[in-house]
Amino acid sequence: MASTSRGDALALPRVQCPNHPEAILVEDYRAGDMICPECGLVVGDRVIDVGSEWRTFSNEKALKDPSRVGDAQNPLLNGGDLTTMISKGTGAASFDEFGNSKYQNRRTMSSSDRAMLNAFKEISTMADRINLPRNIIDRTNNLFKQVYEQKSLKGRANDAIASACLYIACRQEGVPRTFKEICAVSRISKKEIGRCFKLILKALETSVDLITTGDFMSRFCSNLGLPKQVQMAATFIARKAVELDLVPGRSPISVAAAAIYMASQASAEKKTQKEIGDIAGVADVTIRQSYRLIYPRAAELFPPDFKFDTPVDKLPQL
């Protein structure tokens, strides 16, 4: 009998021999068994063959890959989306004497599954546009399924719920995106995404960590093409400004943008307010307002090992 190792509830159980747990099991593909090489015990049977259902020849690969029959199983849909479609007949044997098709499909997918499948496609499309990894897509899909099955956001568009779920998933996975970034890849307004965001947190009784300036700094600096020294200086400036309470009430994104502007102006890699604003998604005037708050104490904000190209007293005063 197979023994399984205890672990995370989401992790798949590990199949191993109870007498030789460290032994590497041998798989018999013909019988579908997993056998311990030490004692010959069959510790797993009816193993699913993950190979192709039929052979694929080289001249067919360019047209399509018949390595799978139908779509992959989707555990988020009811019944795992294990449905069969009967193609439309073309010969005389496919029709009766009245011209009606003899073989007709039942309704293969419920309306709820169809709505969830469309939402999953929209989530995948949005995530691809901003280069988000698969784990965030999976978390977003699970969040959407929970919200959809609770029916706690009736009357809200599924696209808006999906966009808000993507925003929450990014925050929970430690790679937050701004509302403007989510809004740019969806068809929903920033205000509607914000409303759904609050409703989802309340409905699922979950929470997200507060965003900080450090969550955006590396991505903004990388997109601006700034060197590591400037990025480290901007991170230090933003953190020091928050610690000294120089930017009360300002959003972390605007503080990060102002810190990047100050660090770049002190280095050889100078960036304008407009360049930083386009990447950070904030207006020039917002950067100026935050910059004016931290400028009077600029000498205290830079790291001690920073190599100045422009002295502190020569920085723009705006």
C-alpha cells in the first residue's frame, strides 16, 4: 500500500514504498503500475499515461499537434470540463429521412461554467499583457471562482470582477501592480475596479498587505534603464522619507517616483519628470508635489556611500 508524506494541503501526495521510502520507483507503462525496485512491491496502480494518444509524424507537426484529444482538464470547472463534442455529420448515414441529424449534442457546458471559462480567458489575456507568471493567474482564477460561486457581487460585470481579482492576486503574491496598470490591460474603469476590489475583500473576508515604495522601485528603475546604484539610492531615499514622516498622506507610488527623480538628478543618469511619470503612471505635478516635500532635507536622505554626479545643493528646486 502506498504511503504519502504529510505536507501542504495543496501539494500532491508523494507515492513511496512504505519499506523503502528513499527508493526510486520503477514505472511499468504497459500495466500502469509503480514498483519498488528493492522489494518488488506494487505501490501504485492504474497510473495515467501522460503520453500522446497516437503518433505524431514530422510532416503533421506544422499543421496541428494531435498529442491530446480535447482540452486539458480544468479543475475549476464543474465536472473538470470532461465533455465530448459530436461533430456535424456529412454523409447520408448521419441524417434521417426528414433531413434531421441523427446524433445531436446535449448542452455540453452550463452557463456558469461558460461564464467562468470566459473570465479565465480574460484573466490570462490581461496577465500576458503585463508579463505576470502562471502562479498569479492560478490565484486569480481561484479568487474569481470563489466570488462567482458566492454570488456576492451580483450586478457587477465579470470583467470588472476579474480585473479586481487580478489586482488582489498581485498584492497577495508580493508583486503588486497599480490600478492604472490593471486598468490599461482591461476594458474597465479604474473606479469600477476599485469598487469591486473593496467588495471582494469584504465578501471573501480576506486582506492584502499594505503597499510600500519598495514594491515598485525595482520595476520602475528597470523600465527606466537606471543602474543599480541609482535604484539603491532611490529605495534608500523613499524609505528614509517615510521614516522621517516627510510625505504624510502621499501614495507610495508618488513617493517612489519622487525618490527616483531625486536619485537620478544626483547621478549621471538623469531622467525627466515626464519620463518617470509615464513609467510610474503618475502626473508630473504629483511628482513635483512629493519632491518638494522631501527636497528641504535631501542631504539626510541619500545613502552615505552614494557617488554624487550633481551635489545636493545643485539639485533642481522646482
